[in-house]
Amino acid sequence: MDRRLIVAATLLAPTLVTGVAQASEGKERKKGGGANFVQIPTLTASLLKADNRRGVLTVEAGVDTPSPALRARVASLQPRLRDGYNAYLARFAAALRPGFVPDADLLARELQGLTDRIAGRGCRLLLGTILIN
């Protein structure tokens, strides 16, 4: 073990931490999906896997809105949207047969219908990853 490296790392560590903190303060973090995109936190539901063990269905989603007024409305309605999405996802996961792949088209169609009913027309639901663990 080289003690010089340990001493140098000890002396440089505060400088590196300060530099990283200043760099992160100056930059605004990039928003995924663009300026018109409202990210919905990850949606989950439990299901039965092919080997009769419990699993988790995870879906990443977001809502694309063309206007700032509609984007503000979607952001304010996000708890209601998440509740509707999670309720439907629980029913969807319960009906999914063990060992079968989830139907992404059906899921997208139903979640888009929920989005239209809650937030109004003009919003487009975008699905990301659909994963079974």
C-alpha cells in the first residue's frame, strides 16, 4: 500500500466534493421526454408468475401535452392519474396468465382512455418499459 496515494486522496477529496457540488448547482437537470412531457412515477402491480411465485409488473409512463396550460392541468391531476393507472394495472396483472407476455397495446389503449377521462382530450400517454420481475 502506497501511503503517498492515501495522503494525496485525503488532501484532494474536499476539493473534488466542492467542485462537484458547485457544478451540480449551476446546471439544471435535464428533464426526460422534453419540455412537453410530464413523467409519471413508476407504476407497479403484483402478479403470479409461471412458477407460482409472486412477481411484480412494472410500467414506466408519461403524458405528452402540447400546451403549457394542459401540462399544468396534468401535473395537478397527477395523483388522480396515478390512482387510476394503478387500479387498472392491478386488474390487468391479476388477469394476466402465468408465463404469458403482457399485451402492451391493450394496456396503452386502456391507460389512454383513463387519461382522456381524467385530464381531458389532447394528452397523449406514452409507455416506456413494461417489465415483469
